[in-house]
Amino acid sequence: MRILGIDPGYGILGWAIIEEHLMIIDFGVIETLKNTGIEDRLSLIYFGVTEIINQYRPDCVAIERLIFSANTKTALDVAKCIGVILLSAKLAGLKFTEYSPLEIKKSIVGYGRASKKQIQTMIMKIFNINEVPQPDDAADAIAIAVCHSLSSNFIKN
């Protein structure tokens, strides 16, 4: 079974495709330009995610749940981004699951307040690789996909 993990963002969106037996197939980012209107950025994200789905044919999608921050405008734009990701998944017939940052950290490291460095170290150990996948957004997407593969939600999908 193939999992598409997504670290949502409207500036940089991280994505990763892994196999359920924890093998990285591919990863990367979708970047949009700052001076571009939100509607154009969302369009680029929608078509980018749709292209990834069409190319890699994942069986399900796992995304990081938005945790609202002090910057409401940024949070709203990320929420819009999540909306187009979910639309892309739905139109492709894929089920999706959202995980909080705490759930992701706990599944990877065993501790919900783990640092980014601790998560990256565990990703390198899990996949037996010598370097952290770059950029960080892609590494985060790998962690989200791993979280899904290790969760009981995976079995339900």
C-alpha cells in the first residue's frame, strides 16, 4: 500500500510517497511565489498535488492537521491550501487522514514534544539513510506518511 504524506503550506508544501513497509518512493516540495495571489497559489497546489497523485497512484493521503497560531491570516491561507489538497484527494477517490503535530511526533519518536532534530534522526534510522531528506518540508511529509503507516487509522483505510 502506498501513502502520500503532505505537510501543507501555501508557500512551500512538502510531499512524500512511501510504501507501507516503510520504503521511500519519492519526495519533494511544491513551491509558490510570494507575490502571486492566493487563488493562483491554490491553483498551483491543486494541480501539483493532482499530478503527484496521478504519477504515484497512492492508496491514501495523510496530512498534518492545522494548529492555529497567532497569525490568523497565515492560518486561514494554510486552511485554504488544505481544502484544495482534500479536494484533489477526494476527486481521485482517496481517503485522507489528518494528524496533529503531537500525534506525528509521538508516533515517530515516542514523545509528543520531540524536536525537529529528533524526528529527522528517527526518519534516517527508519529508512536506513545517512542524510535528512531535504528540504525540511519534504522530511516533515515523510514523517506524516510514517505516522499514518504506524497508526490504527491506516488499518481502517
